[in-house]
Amino acid sequence: MRSSLAVVLALAVYPVGAQMHEPPAAIESVLAPGAFDELCFELSAGQSMRYTFDADAPLDFNIHWHRGKDVLFPVKIDAVARLGSVFRSSDKQPYCLMWTNRARVPVALRARIDRGD
């Protein structure tokens, strides 16, 4: 019974299927039409994360986190090919940077995260 509870608690805390990364971390991928990719990490309250990315064409971008079945978006930008910024966490959470390709052709993406503190 105890191991079942641990699995349920883990699913409530971390996004399902998300691979957590410890900064510094980077990804390079090619997103097929309609596909998405994520770069997930955990921050404590008050911690910050520097992130940069560039793509060969505009992608929809967001930073999100999960609360049960709800998905919350502190950052959401449509059709952006390049961006660099700092995100500061208000609560201890696992967060994900996410890119979605709405184009009809594959799009190459390069992204990196670094601790901001």
C-alpha cells in the first residue's frame, strides 16, 4: 500500500511523462507539424531560471506547471522564434518550458536553461 501512495504522490507533483532536467541543460530537436517539446525543471520559491531558445521558424511558447488536472501558464507567447529571459518562481514547483509547432513544416529548435541565482 505504501508504494502505491508514493506513486500517486509523485504523479500529483511532477508532470506526467516529463523528464526533469537539472540546469545547466540544453535540448536540440526538430518538431514535426503539430508536435511539441518540453524542457522541465524544478525551482524552489524565489529561485530564478535563465532560459534562451531559438527556432528556425516561429513556435508557440509557454512556461507552465500542473496543479492536479489544471495547467497554469505564468508565461504564454504565440509565434515566437527567439527569446531569452529570466523566470522567477513564486512557489516550489516543477515547471516546463514548452514549444508547439503550429506550422505545416518541421521546425528545428535549440533551447538552454541555467540557474539565475
